[in-house]
Amino acid sequence: MGASSVRRWMKHFKNGNSSIEDEPRSGRPRTASTERNKERVDEIIQDDRPVSVATIARKLGIRHSAVQEMIESLQYCDSWFHHFKPETKRQSME
């Protein structure tokens, strides 16, 4: 842990906070990683196995990183997505 993190935690506890849990934050809650979106990611992958993360994100209108998190939670091998080359798919379809 870096010195700045130590100082931040010391200040946190010095101010009377005894919890190490995150406090509620302001702002928009995360909405991309819903069960429905996870199901949709799974459906897209099942329909088109070599689909890219960028394509899935574009289809669902969610962040690339959210799609990656869902792929990991679905326990797919992410090498299919990161190393996929569109020209390979076209060649295999010919």
C-alpha cells in the first residue's frame, strides 16, 4: 500500500470512521452489468462464437469494459475475443 493510501486511511479512522466498507457514493449507479445484459452477451456469443468484444458492446450499447467483465463472469476464454481477426471470419465463410 502506498503512502498516500496509508494517509487516506489514517484520516478516515482519525475522523471517527471505524468501517472499512465503501460508503454510498453519489452519481449514477452502474446499470450495464445486469443479469439481462449478461444473458444477452451469452446469447450473442452463442450465436456468433468469434464475435468481438467491441461488436457486443456496440450491439448492446454498453461499455467495452462491462462486456469484458460479463465475459469473464460467464467463464468464456477471452482469447477468442481479443485475438479474433475479422478477415479470418470472412475467409471461413467463403
